[in-house]
Amino acid sequence: MVLSWNDRYIKQSWNDRSVLSSEVFMSGKPQYDEAAVIDAAIGVFWRLGFAATSISELTDATGISRSSLYQRFGDKDGLFREALTRYTERVLRRMDGVRADTARARVEALLREFVTRDGKSKRPPGCLLARSCSEMANLSEAGQLAAKVGLKQQKAILDCILRDASERSELARGADVEGLAWYYVGIIQAVLNLPQAGASRLELERMIDIAMLAWPTPIVKGR
């Protein structure tokens, strides 16, 4: 039996909050919506990248003071790592939530899930994980690890789907599951990042059509 990615990786629920709470002092201790603070930090790091993000930009976006930021997260790197982890959980849940009747259809649906529907999005362009990987030289060792783990967890979801497909004989015998998993992670990243270079929704949909031609369909005997 092939375990779902959810069984392997998801250990706690993630609560998406969109409204920031201002910092209020009670009994001499700062009280604030920690989830909202991390969500706000995601937006800043996503738009600007780690190196270009200043503490002032983070405090302005989150509504907490410098002292509260340092007390709770240690430094900019600590907040970045928590933001990246939260972002990764969101993306992985979105990926894991895609369902279809066959493994091939599920992979295709997963790729199309990340195509911007109306050509517009309230989110910053691209992918925070990909952006973080491009800034490896500027990240701490812990930050680098968080970025690498995030992408490997994306691959793990595709690994699960592909290995299940192999067990169900939906893949050609001897298909390179490892290579295919990384290949489709690459397509997801292309779908997320190429709109910044001018790729239209139609062009991305066509790219996915071509990517699915790489699926190693099993040979049916007698045909």
C-alpha cells in the first residue's frame, strides 16, 4: 500500500489568516496574532527576496515592533525560516488536495492547478521557494536547508503519485520515477515563474500539454 504524501508529511493543521492584528500590550507582554505576522512576512520575502528585505519593511508589514520581532524570531533569518516553512505548507497542501481518477490525470491536474486563471493574481509573482533557492548564497545554513527541504517535499508528492502509478501499472515498466518526479517539479516551477517573462496562460497550458507527452504509457499486449 502506498501512503499518501499527507500521511508522511502533514502533522499539524495550517490556519490561513488574512487579517493582521495590531500589537497590544497586556501585563507588560506584547500580544499579537503570530500567524498573521508570519503571513505578512511571507508577502515581504516573496516580493523582495531575503537579501533585499529590511527589518523596517518587516515591522511595517507585520505591525510588530523590532523588539518583539527579535524576541520571538531571533532575527530576520528566524522569521524568514518560519515564513518559508508556512509558505511551503500552504503549497504542499494545495498540491496534495488535487485529485483525479488516474495518476496521469492527477499529475496533469496538479500542473494546471498553478496556472493563473485570469492572468492576474493578488499574490506576488513567481514562487518563494524558487526565489529562496536562487538566493542560496545569501541564506544561512538553516535557511538553505529550509529551501531545499521545501522543494524536496514538492518532489515527494509527485514521487508518491508516480510510485502508486507504477504499482497500478499506469507507468511503463522500468520508468524513471525519480527523474519524472523532478521533471514535473520543474514544470510546476516553470508555470509559476514564466508569467514574469511574458508567458500567457494559453502558452502555459500548451507547455503542460507537451510536458504530459513525457508520461511513459505502458505497452498493452495484443495491440
